[in-house]
Amino acid sequence: MTEPSSPLGHDEAHLVTVRLKNAAKHDHWLRGSVLDVAPRRAGFTYVNSLTDKPRALVRESAHTPHFFMPS
């Protein structure tokens, strides 16, 4: 990726991400602010509310299935 992901909308839902591979080179935004995040580790699951407008910029290959879960 060369640019952050597009906003996913403001639905009453959550985005669930399962890391299958470590990801050290990435940036993550919530509500327009960049977060200081640790490298994402394989085997971990991350949950974001879509009302927080999550966005990401991943600078390496990533093996991450995403699940959209309506509230």
C-alpha cells in the first residue's frame, strides 16, 4: 500500500481482524489521529468500532482476514 486505507463508513458495526503473520511496518489511525502502536503479532485478534473511523497503512505483506460484524 502507498496510501492509508479508505474509511469504511460510520455503520454501527465492528471490524474484526485476525493476524496470521506478524506486521511490524504499519500505521493505524482512529478518529483521524495516528496511534503509536506496537507491531501486530500473528495469532492476535484486533477489534475496531467503525464509528472510530479506523484506517491503516501497511508497508509489507499481510495475511489478515477481516470480518464485518454489525452491532
